[in-house]
Amino acid sequence: MLSREELIQEAFRAMENAYAPYSNYHVGAAVLTTDGRVFWGANIENASYGATNCAERSAVFSAYSNGYHKDRIKALAIVSDGDRIAAPCGICRQVLCELLDHHTPIYLSNGKDEKDTDIDELLPMQFSVEDVLR
Ligand code: THU
């Protein structure tokens, strides 16, 4: 099973696959599953800008696409080449709120600074699946 540091290193490898010709801001993410598999994601931009997919959504969508739902997701690492650690954008927080358990560890790093967080910290006062499926 990968350690926290090793999962962060996986995310840095995923970051090399970023397609970011517009922002030149590179983000990588890696999902660790309970059986030790790793799913990578990178930010994939688009000329329409709005069709861009963030790295953490790419990674979590990849895990789900391979049959790993939140009960089998152990941790998520998100890294960037920015001067500050890349905290997930608002859209990603909403998506992660639905697709991860709220205390699943989320490791943020830019190679200089690191922070460990989770969805309950990143997204207080959630609007979630419980509000709609009642
Ligand atoms: N981006 C991510 O991939 N994840 C984040 O948490 C923040 C932003 C990407 C989207 C876009 O490709 C670039 O970073 C600049 O916004």
C-alpha cells in the first residue's frame, strides 16, 4: 500500500500529463484505492475554457470509471507547480463532496508546502445528495 508521500509522488507524475496550453498551470492528482490501486488525473484544458477538466475531477472520474466508488477510495493527492498549494476550485469541491467520503484524506502539495485536509473542511454547509434524494 502506498504511503502518503508516495501518493503525492504519484500525483506529481500525473502532473506531467497536464494539457494546459492556456494557463500553463499544471495540476496532477492521484486516487489511492483500498486495494492499493492508483488512478491518475491531470488538468485537461480546452480552447472554450469552460470545458476544461481539473486534475482532481479527472482522477476521481477515472477511479469511478474503473468501478471504484467512495467506499473503496482511501485517499486523494492533489499537486501543482504553482507558488501556493492548489486548493480545489469550487466546482471540484462540490464534485468531491458527492464522490468521496467526507473524511477521506486529501493531501495538497506544491513540492514546497503541504496541507492535509478533507471535504468537510474544504466545503462547509454542503448542498449534497441527501438534500435531493429525500
Ligand atoms: N485546476 C485544477 O486542475 N485543479 C484545481 O484545483 C485548480 C485549477 C486547473 C484548471 C486549469 O486547467 C488550471 O488549473 C488553471 O485554472
